[in-house]
Amino acid sequence: MMEKFFYPRSVAIIGASQKEGKIGFSLVKNLKEKFRGKIYPINPNADSILGLKVYPSVLEVEDEIDLCIIAVKSNIVPNVLEECGKKGVKNVVIISAGFSEAGEEGKVLEREIKKIAERYRIRIVGPNTIGVFNPEIGLDATFFLDQDVNKPGEGNVSFFSQSGTVAVLAMESFSESNIGISKLISYGNACDINESDIIQYFLKDEKTKVIAGFIEGIRDGKKFLEAVRNARKPIILLKGGKTKSGSRAVSSHTSSLAGDYFVFSNVLRQFKVREAKTWEELVDSVKIFSFMEKVNGDRVCVVTNGGGFGVLASDEAEKNELKLPEPSEELKKDLEKILPPFASLKNPIDIIADATPERYKQVFEVLEKHDEYDVYLVVVLTQTPMINEGIVEAILSFKKPKVVCMSGKKSIEMIKELEKRKVPVFHSPERAVKAIKILLS
Amino acid sequence: MMEKFFYPRSVAIIGASQKEGKIGFSLVKNLKEKFRGKIYPINPNADSILGLKVYPSVLEVEDEIDLCIIAVKSNIVPNVLEECGKKGVKNVVIISAGFSEAGEEGKVLEREIKKIAERYRIRIVGPNTIGVFNPEIGLDATFFLDQDVNKPGEGNVSFFSQSGTVAVLAMESFSESNIGISKLISYGNACDINESDIIQYFLKDEKTKVIAGFIEGIRDGKKFLEAVRNARKPIILLKGGKTKSGSRAVSSHTSSLAGDYFVFSNVLRQFKVREAKTWEELVDSVKIFSFMEKVNGDRVCVVTNGGGFGVLASDEAEKNELKLPEPSEELKKDLEKILPPFASLKNPIDIIADATPERYKQVFEVLEKHDEYDVYLVVVLTQTPMINEGIVEAILSFKKPKVVCMSGKKSIEMIKELEKRKVPVFHSPERAVKAIKILLS
């Protein structure tokens, strides 16, 4: 049912505009630059936009239209939707705002478009959305331009959000964290398609490994439970409207009922859906599941060239009930052979600030040989003159599940290289440990 | 007593080296490039380093030496310290490692240098430190090069850390957050000068507004309590070794006793010293106190052009027991006049995604006139095409205490501009709200 929203062969934009800065212009521009299907801009008062022929109405397009994006004033939406129905369009994204989120008049209008959609069996995403995004086929049906927003590349994470602003911020955050996206959708007022439809689709979608979303309210509790009941992929949700103040903000935002957070949170736990408590936690959770495979045990080993961050990592690990067992005597003996006398052979294994990439590599070889841990946290203080680009290769040579903590001026390129190869990097020891905890729980 | 460590007129580097990559070279290079006093490299086997005349021993320097940095092998330290004593040097930073953190032999060596220092009344910072940093006079007596580390500019925050790696990471984190430093010091094994001496000095230092530190163990509980008892400046501490695993890591790191964390934490609370629970919280706390003045009330107003982030900010505010009172009817009426009909006039005041900098400015003017709140959280979704550089001026025109939340591609220059003018910016609504909470508590 949702396939054509993400894999259309042809897209029409009702409300296409010749004027830079207008939503109807940006939509055409994004598609023109990237989409590998056909594009039909619709506007009765224009001939061509960015070199594309413009049609006065969808009814004038001879081709089939798989997906229609509507970005006209709210009061015109019923008219153009009616035309979509006549044309036989079955999938419509309504970008336009001014519906149920905007008072009584808007509510009436939203009921009206629902009726039209039902009559013609049109499925609607929106209204009050920023659109849909599927980099696999160059479908950037959003009105945010590349010059304004860092957009993620292709990947295995699919994200949904009622809030359009949160969806665009997800784009930026994911892109900054080198997380690739399979599909992204904002569904706004959810007058038709809602979170449960989307989760169901993502669960079946082969290109989606991790599902994440920002939810303000659940439209249909029963359907939602059915969707998540037997989920075989990690689902990570951030809830908006957890408190009285938050719920009040929700109602004026997408007119949802935030619902009882306590109930929501318990239901999630019961069905093994993960709840992120903050935006950062959402992004870090998505990253760890996108980059890594499930780990079977919970024995964590910290290797560090910086004592202080080793201490912070240890504290955070114990706080999160992770195990940091000491190496066996045999492992210690082998480490002793390659490490300077001041090194600490406990866990964290502190290989001292004068460690070179070569020393890291030797330690990794010994750890691999003994195989006493399930997951490794590699802390690298890149600031010492001993650490150069060689550290990337050293870490990549280590064939065990691993999370890296590094930050600072010298680390920027290293992080890019590591994350390109799906080794997740976090800036602080606490965030790195929390990410491991999430992976293990 | 500590004045000369931060304001020396002359610095000698024992163990100065001609060889790039060596600690003794980097120390000379950093000072040569920035320090506005006299520099005396000491090395019996070199004539000149980076164009500076090299002396075979401090005893050959005719001038008075205010501060001596020692970076030779640990077993040579007693000898050169003895020479410092004979020369009349009273302030010494011992960079060299290999003392009490490195087993029994090192402990003996540390006792030996302590005795020499006592005999000559030399005060020691270290051993096992990365040095001292005071950008006000260009004193970068650390061995981290500018090419490897982003270093903060001059400011009002003074930072201390037992751990050298944490000190250098503070440099990078503060620099990234546009936080300026007054003084920074790592004191390593604390064989003489410890956290209490440093806090006492920073409390008296006129250039220090905010004190922050990473502490593994307290050397002298009584002295520490005396130091913090009547502190009139915000002190923010991050404790390493809060747990069993953390304490174990501490003991192999700087040979401190981590002590009972529960007692420590309670003592801090009693004396209004703030405890940061994570690295991020430390940086955010430092930023908010460095940039802002104390606010007297706790009425918070959120202004946003993005509904979703308004919701997240509201949730986090209530979770942190902040008040988000609704605007008065009078204020609402004035807002209605300037805002489009879909805008939400509750708190958060959602001025809708099509808000321009001009609309923000008008809203600020109305808010200023009514003056119903103590502190404002301004959320700006910079991704919309309506937001341009004008937003910086709009925010700066607003004369009330304010914290900003923005992120993403377009925000990078805006954030620099805002923070240059001491408006603190946070990337996520949760971190922004937590920072306000810290300021108010």
C-alpha cells in the first residue's frame, strides 16, 4: 500500500512554482536534480519550470501519475484532490498546512479532503508534512534545499515523524553522524496514513534494517500494537508530549492527543520497542543499530591511551550495569610482553599516552587471540603527537565488535573514514558506553 | 603562591629538544610562538632551538627564572630539580611521568623529589601533567601543538584536572563550544599542589568567573572543604572514580584514592558546588555560567518556529521542574496582532515554520514590553528558507536573558556570531533546557 509513496516512477507537483524561495519551486528543484523517474509540475499559470514542461492540471498529463505532491493553499486542496481522483492518482502527499492543526475551519477542511480521498480510494500522507525522501531512487520530495540542509546518503535506517521540523532535523543529525537513510517520511496530521501503517511498511521493507521515529500521539492503539507486536527489526521511538506542558504543545502542533505517557512507555517496553529519552539518545541508538550487528555476550573491554577517559568510561559502564571483567592471567602475560611497564593491564587496559597506532594494533592482535570479551570500547586520545592516520587502519584491522571514542581537531577525517566502514564513533566516553548498553539490551 | 605558575615573566624548559615530535620540542615551540615573556631552553647537548639560545643548565641562566618546566626522564628529575633549587627557582611544573602512578620504584622517586622541593621551598605542579595554559599572556606551557589541538581563546573560565588527557580534551571541547579560558592546569599526581590550592587561587583570581574541574580523588579533605566553603563563584566538578570499576581505573591512572563517591557527592551539594554527571553536562554547565549572568526568577518562555522541538523542549522543561506559564491575556492579544492565525500563543509560543527573522524580532519586542518571563529559550529551525543571517541580529536585539537552540548546515556561522556575543547556543532542545535548569538552580 505504501510502496508507491517511496518508489514512484512518476511524480506530479501540484502548486509547482517558478519563483525561487517558494515551496513549489524547491520541490521541483529537488526532484529535478536527483529523481530518476518522470516529473510533472502542475500550475495553470506557468509554461516551464527549470526546463520542465508545466501542465495546467493533472488531468492534462497523459502518463500515469504514481505519486502526487500537493503544495497549494489549504482552501484549494479539495479541488486539486478531486482532480487527482478523476485522474486515477492513488497516492498523495499533502504538504499544505492549515488543516486540523489550525482550528475549527481547518478541521472542516480536513474532513472534506478525507471524504474525497475515500471516494476515490486515494491514500494520503499529511496534510501538514514536509514530504517523503528515498535517496535510493533520488526521491527528494521535500521542500528543503541541499544548500540549506545536510541530507544523509543511502543507508539502512528508515525514519518517520509526525513533525516536519523533527524530520528535517533528523536529516541533519543523521548526516552529521554519517548515518545513511533508506526512507524518511513526515506524516503531519495523519488524516489517513499514520505511524502504524508506516511501521508496518518499514518492517516488511527489505532495505530497512532499523526503524526510528518521533511520535506525538498514537492514532489507533490496536493497529499500533499489531504493528509492533512481532517486530524483528529494532524500533526506536522518541515520544513528544510526555508531560502536561509537552502535551499542551502537541495539541497546538499536530492536533494529536498525546495520550498517557506512562501507558505508552510500558507498552513499548512490553513489546521490546526501544524508547529514546532524548534527541541525542535517539541518534546514538539509531547509529549503533545501523552500524553494528547484535552482540551475544555482555563482557566489555575498554582499551585507552588516555587514563582520564578510561575512568569516565568505567564509571559509566558500571552505572549501566555492564561488565568490565579483568583480563585472564594468560591475556595479561601476553599484553605485558608488548606494553611498556607503566601500562595498566586491568580493564580498562591503559596503553599510555605515548601509544602509537602500531601499539594499538599489537594489543588488538593479542585481544583477538584470547577472545575474552564480547564487545570492545576503543578510546583514542587523538591529541597526542603519537597518533596519526594509521590509527584508522589499526582499528579496522581489529575484527571484533567495537565502538570508538575520539574527538577533536585531528579526529575529523579519522571519524569519517571509520564510519564509512561502519565503525561507530562517539565523542564522549559516556555516550560511547551508553551506545554499547543499548546494543546489548 | 600560584601566581607565578600562571603569570611568569620568564620560563625555562629543562629537557628542551631540537627534535620535532619530542615533548621538549613542542614545549619550546608553543612558548616561542605565543609567550610574551623570556624563554630559556635547557639542554646540555644543544646550542639553539627554533632560534632560541639553549643553556646547558638553569645554573647558567643569568636572569631570574619564574617558572621551570621539567620534561626529562623521571630518573633525571631529582638532579635537575636540585639545580632548580640552587638557582632559586620556586615554581616547577614536572611534565615527566614514571612516578607514583608507575609502581614502587616511581613512588620512591616521587618521595625523593618531594624532599628536594621541601628543602629548597620549591612548589611543584605534577609530576605526570601536561602543563599549564594562560592565553592572556600567551603562556602555552603544554606539549600539545596547535596543529593537533583546537585551543580555546581568552575567556573567563578556569579549568583544572588531575588527568592530562582530560585537560587537553577540555581544551578541544571548550574551543568547539566557543568557551574562552582564563587558566587551565593539569596537576597529575599532585605531589605538592593539589585541587584545593588551585580552587583557592581561582577563587581569588579576578580573571576567573567560572571554575571547573575533573577530580579523581581529594588529597586533603579538610583543605578542600575550606576552599569551597564560601565560594562566590560557580564551581562545577566532574568526578572520576564514582564506581568500583572507575575507582580501579583511577588507581592505575594517577594513583589517587577515589574515595567514597556518596560522601563526596553529598559534600558538594552541601557546599553548593555543582556536580556534572557527564562530560557533556560539564561543558554545557561551564558554557551557561561563562556566557550568562545569574537569573532571578524561574519563569521560562519558549519561542519556536518548529513545533516538534517546542514539544521536546516542553517535556524536558517539566521533567526538570521548570515553569512554563502561559502568557497573560494582554500579552496574547499583542502577539495575536503580529502573528498569523495558526500560531500558538500558549507557551511554547509557536510562531510557525514560515517565520522570518523579522517576525522573531517583532515577537521579541512584544515579549520585552510585557516582561512576563525571567529567561527565554529561542528555538530556531534554521533549515527553512525563511531563516537567513538576519536571525542573528534579531536575537541580539532581544535584551532579555536567553538561550538559543539551533543546529545544522546553515547554523554554523550563526552560532559563531551569537556565541561571540555571549549568547549560548545548544544543538538539541533537551540540552538547552538542561542548561537553563543549571543556570536557575
